[in-house]
Amino acid sequence: MTRLAFSTYSCAMEADLKALEEKLAQFIALAQRLRNENHQLRQELAQAQSDARQLKDNMTQAGNRLQAIIEHLPEGTTL
């Protein structure tokens, strides 16, 4: 291999390595963004599940109170 051929090969390889390095940096940045988004979504899901449990408990308590009120109504009372 002549010196000129080696230089051309080296420049081409250097360009390929630079392109690979840029793609890898983009991939790492994307992975980090997705990791952050996943963390945020997990927090939002946990909050939504907690809210849903609280609403279900509130509905159960309201139903129980309503049932107790109905049971204490005098006979023959219509709603």
C-alpha cells in the first residue's frame, strides 16, 4: 500500500468512526430521554392509581352512608 492509499483509507475510516460516534451519541441521548419519560410516566401512573383508589373509597363511603340513611327512613317513605 502506498502512502497516498493509506492516507485515503485512514481518512475514510476516520469519517466512518466520526459518523458512528455521532450516531452513538444520539442513541445515548435518546435512551436517556426515554428513561426520563418512562420515570415521569411511572410517577403519573402511580398518582392516577392512587387517585382512583381514593375515589373508589369515597364512593363506597358515600354508598354506605346513603344506605344507612335509607335504612333509617320511616316505613312507607318514598324517595
